[in-house]
Amino acid sequence: MTWRGNMAPRIALFGLAMVALAVVALTVGGNEDAEIPESPLVCEDDAASEISPLFGDTLGNVALTSMDRRPVMLHDLAGDALTTVIFCSYRCPCSDGYVDRLRELRQHFAPRGVRFIAVHSNSDETMDGMTQYIQREEYPLPVYRDDLTAAADLMQATVTPEVFVFDRAWTLQYHGRIDDDKSGFFVEEESLRLALDTLLSGRALRHREKMSLGCAITRAESIAGNSLRE
């Protein structure tokens, strides 16, 4: 076999090896900014939303506190077409994981008359903590404090994040989750987006309720109960 004949197989093998290394490098490098979790995101005090009894009724009004510490009535925050109230928490990784997705939803639906409101009801959160979180995350929604969990009790909200979509008459149209994956990597159904698109088109929802998973909302009585047990 000639010299050229001996080198040809080696050159071919070397080329294949370099291609393989390039594929590995691209695979590893492409995941530096987004590490896909090996298992579903589980929050501390993981809980599920409950079936809402509000369908068919007009929601009453309730006072919230704006981030400049002024009182504001919920009904004064209504959108031109729909109002989306989302119970959130800066202590909950499930709630925190939706920041970018909520930004996209607001950018898409706000021009169509949908108002988004983030409500923090946890009794173990503070206005200072909320302010720091909003600034750090460049939070995309207007945020309100729900003192004494009045709004959460009125809507019977139990977890963060948990969504309530109301029409102009403050009648509940959709309740539950934002989508079907808290981590954001394995989303198969964008439930809130689908609900808003359907409602804005004037059509009725096939499923008005989708169970939301997240952190249980901490109410004052639960804190007091823990203190007594300690």
C-alpha cells in the first residue's frame, strides 16, 4: 500500500473525531444559560389550587395597597376587556419562575385590553421585601399588597402562582394555572394564553379551570398555629 493509501483512513478518522468534538462542544456550550432540570420543579409547601366557587357570581370589591403604600380598590384596576389577577410571592420559586413568561403575556395581551395585576398575600412577606424583589427582577406587572389576605380570602386563593381572569362585570371566566410546567422547560399547554385568546375572540372556554401547583399561601392563622406548636 502506498504512503497516500496509509494516510487516507487516518485523515478520515481524524475528521470524524473533530466533528464529534464540535457536536459535544455545541451541546454543552448551548446550555450554559439554560440548564434543563432533570426532574419537575417542586416548591416548599407544594400545594394545589382548589375548585373555585366563584363562577357565575360577581366578585365583590376589596382594598389593596399599592407599592407607594396607598390604598386602591380592586375594581378600580379593571382592564378594558379582561382583568387577570395573579397571586404571587417573592418567597416562592414556583412563582418566581414565571417572571419572564408573565412579561411576555403582558406584552402580548395588554394592547388587547387585558389588565394584569400581581397580588402578594403571604403574611410572612413585607413591603420592603416586595420592593427589593420588584427592583431586582425588574418585575413586569404592577404589584399590590393584600393586607390580612383579604383579596385571597375573597377569591379563595390557596397557592402561588394562581390566576383569576374576570370580565368587565367582574364575573370569573378562567381560574387556575399559567401553564402546565412550573420550570418552563416542558410546557405543553399555555393555559392562560389559550384562555385569554379564546375569551377575547368571544368564544366560550371548553375548560374554565386548570389546577395550579405552587406554594401554599401563608395566612396569619397558619403563622400563629406554627408559633403555638413551637
